[in-house]
Amino acid sequence: MIQTGDPSGDGTGGQSLWNKAFADEFNQNLLNLRGAVAMANSGKDTNGSQFFIDQAPVSAFPGWDNFQRAYDAYRQNPEAFVAQYGSEWINMDKASQSYQKAYEKYGGNPYLDGYYNIAQKGHTVFGQVFDGMDVVDKIASAATNDKGKPNENIIIQRAEIKKYEG
């Protein structure tokens, strides 16, 4: 993924329009598919100014069998599972066939979907790149330092926001 929106440029974050963190807004229909634009945060209801664009292609998707095995282990012993692996896991009881097929078709990061997460933690999706993923991929391939920041500044000079008509 590529991340931006930090006015200081050092990855420590920035204030929201309201000068305070704001709540997550999860929705079962807004998914972190490839091209999704979502809020970056440091935990539940900590959204500020940073956001990211999901860039994971279909080829990087690990498969639903892996998610199901992890969820089965979680159900056997939730406390031990979260202690070892954290809570960034899919509640497979909520993962419908259409949900699964969307990730199989488009790629992305399902473990970021708060509505489907075992702990209701995740990242609010508020947009989708429909044109220009080649630019997102080019940005994602830029050389970075050990903190993931590009070695050369990358500046978004123009972005167009349109209502989806699909």
C-alpha cells in the first residue's frame, strides 16, 4: 500500500479537520479491495489526517483456506490466539461468498476490513481508485528508506474525486 496525509512527512500523523481523532465508520459494503482509499490509524477510533491506498494484487492474496484455518484456531482459544497473532483476523462467519469472490477477483487486504474483523478493528474505506492504479503501482515501487519513506519526495499534484456511477 501507499500511505500519505502526514503534514510533517515523518510518519507521526496529523490532525483531522476537527483537530481531534474521529471514529471509525465500518460498513460491510466498503472493502479494502485493491485501489481502496482508507483511513490510516493507530487503533480504534484514532483517525486523523493520514490515509492509504490498497495496492495488493490478486496474485498476493493468500487464499481463504488460510483465513479459515486461522479463524478455526481463534475459535478454539481466542485469548491465546490474540496473544500470539493479534486481532487483525477475519471473522469467517461474516465472510459471505460474494465477499470472498470480491477479493479473489480484485485483490486487496481483507484483514483491514473493520466490519469483518474479529475485534471490529480496521480501516475505514472512503474512496476507490478507478483510474490510475498504474500511478499507484509506480509510487509503491519507489525506493524507500528503512522506515518505508520514499528516498525522493513523491507529490500528488492532482487528484479528481467523482461520485461513482456504477
